[in-house]
Amino acid sequence: MILVAAALAQEPKQPQKKAPPRGNTPSVIQIMDTRDMSTRVVYRSPFIFEAPNWSPDGKYLLLNSRGKLWKLPVEGGEPAAVDSGDVTRLNNDHGISPDGKWFAISAGNVYILPSSGGEPKQITKATPSYYHTWAPDGKSVIMCAQRNENFDLYRVPVDGGDEVRLTVSPGYDDGPDFSPDGKWIYFNSDRSGSWDIWRIPAAGGGPDDKNAEQITKDEFEDWFPHLSPDGKQMVLISFEKGTQGHPANQNAMLRMMPVSHGKPDASKIKVIARLFGGQGTMNVNSWSPDSRYFAFVSYERAPQQ
């Protein structure tokens, strides 16, 4: 298993949606085979690459780097930039529609653009808004957005229309991802006092989020839950207890748990990798269409000058 580890970096004092610039941090883009937890390196770069999405046709990974989107062949090769028109400074909250025809991107607002590239169409009306997952029917996306000084989850139709608030907790809700059957939205939240994985029905948490269910509750800070397309496994990122937000340049773990009777079984969660990463490692869903593999990014400290 090829993983890059390093000492734990200093924690930021406050939770942050976006980590501060981390300088020249070489990236190692990897794919894990869940049958034996082995990994292979797809691409190494002296630049920061983040947040792989696996295309529905299984042919490429979509990542962001230097404010742009890039397509990287799954079998290796050089990444190719995607034309995003006048929208630049893209971050690591992006994704591919279920039919593979559209990309959703975040750059203050949320936009969609053809997967072949082109001029994006803005679908949100307020900032900050961060895309995280397409609905399985492709008609809407779920985002994390700050409104009235609080981060909650919202649904936005891709053809235009008003956003719909899905969570109302005073806690910080982030990282939403749909279950493959479209029944649940999984997310991470600090509403319990630490960062844990939760889920709500697709229609929302209901009055006072009474329909929200807590999935994890242990000694780690858990972020970015992603279910495999077959609905049988969940993978997530976990940090040391007390870590604020999802900072870059941290010792982190990838953990996995089985899904039993439609619900992840936290009693059977296990560590499958330890790495140096965090922000950018796996912010968005990166499972392969056949549910056997998922992609992630680890990072290396640049040599001292």
C-alpha cells in the first residue's frame, strides 16, 4: 500500500470551510481496491490536486488543481484541463451528473457546465454555496451553504429555482452525499459536540431536524461520508479527536463500514488507510461505478530549500 504520512500539522483555531493555502504540496492520486485494500498510484504531481470524482463510464477521474478542473485517465497518463469559461478559482466541491453529461462546480456560487467543457450556468443566488452531491435523478444538487451565519444543507434544482433548506440545526452541517437509492442524504455535522456522520431523509430533516439520525459516535472527528454505488459500503475521512474543521496537511485516516439493512453499521467500522492529507483527500464521492474501487489523494511535504 503506497501512502504518504507525516507529522500532524498545527490545528487551526476555528473550524474553516476552506483551509488556508498550503504552498507547494506534491500530490499522489491513488486508487484503492476494496477486495484487498491494496492501492496503486495513478498520478504524481508537484502541484496540489484535490477531490477526485470517478466518471460514470469508469474512464476518468475529475479533480481540481490551480483553480481549474482536470480529467485524469483512470489507467494513468496526463491530466487534461476542462474549459470552464469565465468561472475560475474552482475549489474541491465538484461532481459529475449521474448520466455523465454535466459537471457541477463551486466558486462562491454553484454552477453547472457540460462535461465536455463550456460556459457554466449559475444555479445559486447567494454565497457562500458549496456543491456536494447530485440527486440520483439528476434534477437537483445538494449543497452546504452558509445562510444567516450558519452552515446547513440545501437542495437546488439544476434547471433553475429557489433553494430548499433541508437542515435547521444550529450546528455546522457539511459534506452531504446521497445514498444510491435516493432515500437518504448522509452528511457530517458537529451538532453533537464533535464531528460525526449523520443522515436525513431525502425530503429533509423535518421540524427541528427530528428525522436526523446519528451514524458515528466515537473518539474521532468524522467527515465526508460516501456510499458505494451498490449501497454496501461507506468510506469516510477521520481525524484525531479535537481537530477543528477538515484542515489540510494533517494525519488522517480512511475508514470503512458495511451497510446492513440499508444503514451503515458503525460497530463494524475499520481503518483501511492512514495518510497525510485531509482537505482535498476525498471531499466528494470517488467510488468507481462497479463499487470495487475508490480514488483519493494523499500529499507529500515539499523538500526543504
